Amino acid sequence: MVKSFKGSDIFSPDDFPSIDYLFITHDHWDHLDYKTVLELKPKIGKIITGLGTGAHLEYWGFDPIAIFELDWNESSVLDSGFEITATPGRHFTGRTFKRNQSIWCSFVLQTPSKKIFIGGDSGYDTYFAKIGAEHGPFDLALLECGQYNKSWKYIHMLPEQTVRAAIDLKAKTMMPVHWAKFALSLHAWDEPIQRVTKEADRLNVPIIHPIIGELVDLNNFGVQTEWWKGIN
């Protein structure tokens, strides 16, 4: 029912390399698509998600041993030097008429050399500052920035709030996600990136914005280009 923005479907599951850890923040279709996740299945090592979402995956034939389900503020060691903690968000779950049969969450990923915040869908709230105080600073924060509406402020952030969340999290660099893919709201496809880069520049917050499919070196982000300019 929801279409992708033109040009955003140039990659398919066949293009993905092996996936060591697949993070699923909640069970909405734009985050957990049945056809896509089945095509990725042979490439996936471990799946990290919130309580309740694993039921979908087990029903679809995934090995329960490979699924890590966490409650808010619960931690688990994935491998040597890799630890994950599920943290709160402000959103909802549900794929049909029943809502909130599973939880939605964000994640704190500690690797041997980096600490990364993986934000799911969420409205802006005080929990960003709480996570920053308890788990920060972060080397990189992936934060939603797109498919917003003022009427949805409790479940999705406006671009300016995304920058505020990065500051609250004590993130050294932020990366806006959840934009330029599915047309879930009424704004233009490139409005989120225009607004968030403007606000990040105003507040002197380092930001990266790779184009779909671009590899990112976490030790050297390189020169960022405003690739969306000139695209209709």
C-alpha cells in the first residue's frame, strides 16, 4: 500500500553481503518485510530485536537460537567484545489490527573499538538525554529523520529534533536514517535531509549522509557530498 520514492529501489537483497548482526527495532512493515527478510535469511548470522518480534521470525522458519530478544534496559553479549543493550523509544508496534503485542526499541551497540546508537522510530523525549548520560558518548548515532508530521510528533521526530537527540545522546557524529525510501508522509523526499543538515550546521553537529549503497568507513567518514541536490 505504501510506495517507495522513485529511484530508492535500485538495490535488492541479492546485493547485500553476509550480515553478522541484523537489528530489527520493531515489527512495522517498513522495518520487517516478510519477503525481504526471507530473501536475506541465508545471509543472516544473528538477529537482535525486542521482546515479541521473534515470534514473527520463528513462525517464518528462523532458528530461535539465532534470535536475541531483549527487553528495555536488558543487555546481552553477542560475541567477544560485542555487547548490545536495548533502550527505550516512543513509538508503537503492530502489523494488522492488534497493536503493541511486542515492544519497540533502540539499541546501544558496544564493539571492541566503537560505541554506536541505533535508533528506531521514535518521537522526541527526555529518554535520549537519559541514554546519553548512562551509555554515552557515542561515536555514531543513527537517528530517524523522515516520514514525520506535526500531528505525529509523539511517534516520529521532526528533523530539528533529530539533531537535538544527537546532542542529548552525546554523539560525536550523527547519521539521519528513515528518509528517502518510503513515502509514508506528505513531505517531499528530500525535505528531511535539507532540514536536518541545515540544523546540524547551525548547531555545529557533525553529520554524515551516505547515498543508498555507499560504504562507510567508521574510522574516516571522508568528505560529505550533498548528493541529493539536483535530483528531481
